[in-house]
Amino acid sequence: MNKKDLLNKAKKIKLIATDIDGVWTDTKMYYGPEGVMMKSFSTYDGMGADLLLKYNFIVAMITSEYENIEILKARAKKLNIKELYYNEKNKLLRLKYLTEKYNLNSENIAYIGDDINDLKAIKFAGLSAVPPSCPLLSYFKPDFITTRFSGTGAFRDLADLILKAHSITPKF
């Protein structure tokens, strides 16, 4: 997709939905002997979410993860993300719910994900995005492939694209 068409799609976005593991994290999960898990989140992604929220976009975290979900709850709380959904078996249904909740169309939705359980949601979204190393590239050609990898700012790349399309220059 050429840059002009990509920016035109991004200009229609009002809600950005994101998978977590493989987008905000590097896909690795760390378990200790007592089963405690750790994940690493990029501060770039956190700033991307903060900027989107500051300029009145809706950010929704949607994950199929169900174990040790307190880690994600803490991250979402810190970033003031109200739309947090976990243990989601059908992410497309969640996107449709959000579309109705906010009276939007699919063209107003951006979705970034990285694996097969994201594919239906990605295809539904008006703007589809994936990190460059994701397995989905074997099945689907998204609108946007981020320059940053999973866990290193992939979500931020999408946020920056959307802000640019809306002619928003972030102020700090």
C-alpha cells in the first residue's frame, strides 16, 4: 500500500485495539520455580498509548492471555487504559462489541496483532498492522508493518502513524 493510501486509512481511525504478547512484549514469558511470571514492556509503547489517549483516541488492549493477568492489569492501570480485555477466545467479537459501544464502523478501527488468533480481528479492522517478525505475514498482507519489533515499540509505530495522519504533532 502506498503512503498516501495508508495515511488516508489512518486518518479515519478513532479506536486502536492491540494484542499484547507479541506486540507490546517480545513474546517471551518468564516463569520462576514458584510459577511467578514476568513480562517486559517497552516504554515506547506506553508513550504511544499515552499520546493517543491525550488526543482523545480510544485504546483497547485485547489478549487471549489468562495466566498472571495482574501484570497486564497493572500496566493498563498505569497508562489509564480503561478498555482491557483478557482471556478473549474471539477477538473479532470483542472488536464488534467496541464498534457498537462507541458507535463506530470497522474503518474507524485500527488493530495490531501478531499471530493466528488475531487474524480475524486484523481483517475486520479498517487499518491492519503487525510487527515485522510475526508469523501472520505467511497468511496475510497487512496495511502496515511496523519498523520496530515486538516488545521494542511496535505499538508506538502505529500510534505515530495515526497521529501523523490526523496532523497531530505531540506536545509534551
